[in-house]
Amino acid sequence: MDAVFRALADESRRHLLDRLHEQGGRTLGELCEGLKMSRQAVTKHLTILEEANLVATQKRGREKLHFLNPVPINDIADRWINKFDCQRLTALADLKRNLEGPTDG
Amino acid sequence: MGEQFVYVTYIRTTPEKLWNALIQPEFTRKYWVESWQDCEWKVGAVWKLMGPDNQVKDSGQVLEFNPFTRFSVSWRNEFIPAAKAEGYSRASFDLEPDRDAVKLTVTHSFETVGTSLHAGVSDGWPKILSSLKSLLETGDTLDVTRRWPAEA
């Protein structure tokens, strides 16, 4: 669980997860498109995300495809959130989103 | 062009125990919202995911079956007409020993993007796999996976 929090404690890595959430199965090259980070930096971040099991990969021919793996986040959510009142938390999150507009979180 | 979703969890157990937990009704009922698979478990056999009311929730066919390593099934929803009309997806379960644990990878592939079957299972897989991990490592499942969801 430490590895998951460490991996999430970086804005660039959260951004990479957001991109994989929009569309999974992307190659390194596709993930680098439109980013200001160097290919090397993206590779480094992906390694940390993979070690935390937040990114799963699959080989297809010579290519490595990257997917967001939400299971570790669910493990965290269950430990601290699901035991409490989920609906009320969702309502609060919706209210915050409506008032503040989308944020990085 | 379709889409694919990959779910991975590392569980401190043996491939044999994990395999049984994935296949045997007395296990799946505990962590898989009371459901169980009605299947002869050989390639070509009919596969049915049965709900707690013994209704067929999803169905398909066994496509691959290598005990303790991998199995895959074709998968179509049977109880929501719009989802049923979307036809078959494919779900694969891969088990790989990894140090003192087993890496379980569930890959769910859809031929089209944005299906309602996917919308249903994308919420379910992380919870079911977290619960399976908890069951094998601690003997306890997660609350949220103990009952078939009321709205379904």
C-alpha cells in the first residue's frame, strides 16, 4: 500500500493515470504524445506506476500496451471509505465538483 | 475496433487455492456477489454465471482451460435486453506465481467501445478482485461483494 500512495503522490503520474483512464491499451509513444515530459521521464513514471500495480501491461508483438489497473485503488477505498456511508460521500463530492469545477484532486 | 480492460491483483496464496476460489461455487458465492458459475469446465462447454436467485445472469462458452494457469470464456449479458443485444465479450483469467504470491490478471475484451456490459462489469471487477484477495489472505470478504446489487 505504501507503493500505491508514493506512486499517487506525483501530479505527472496522476496525469498519466488519467490518460489511461480515458483510453487504455496505449503504447509508450502514444502516452508521450502531447506531453511536455521527455520520453525518459514518462518511462520512469510508468515503472513506478507498474511497481505499485496501478498500471498493468500487456505485450502485443514488439509493443507494450499500458492499462490503468484500478484494483489497488479499490483496496484503499474499501479500507477507509466503503465501510462508511458511500452515498453521502458521493453527494459531497458532487457538490464540491459543482461548486468548484473539475480539479486535479 | 474494440476495447480491453485489464485488472491485476497479487494474492498471497498458491495457484491451486486461487484456481479453486475462481471456479468453485462455494467460494465464488462469498466474494462474487452471491453468484456462481454453472459449467463443466472443458473447452467448448457452456458457461453460465448464475445469480443468487438461480437466474442466468451472463452466459457464454469455455474458450480455453488450462488448470491452475489460464481459462477464458465468451461472455454475454442475459438479463438486460440492451446489454444482451451487444453480443459476446471475452474474459480471460491468468494465474502466474510471483515470489510468495500469485499474480491474477483478468482481461475483459469487448468488440465495440462503450458497451453497457462493460459499464456494469467495470464497476464490479475491482471490487470482486479486492474481495477475492481479502478472502484468501484473511478469510474475510468485503461487505460490498456479499450481496447481489439491489438495482440489478
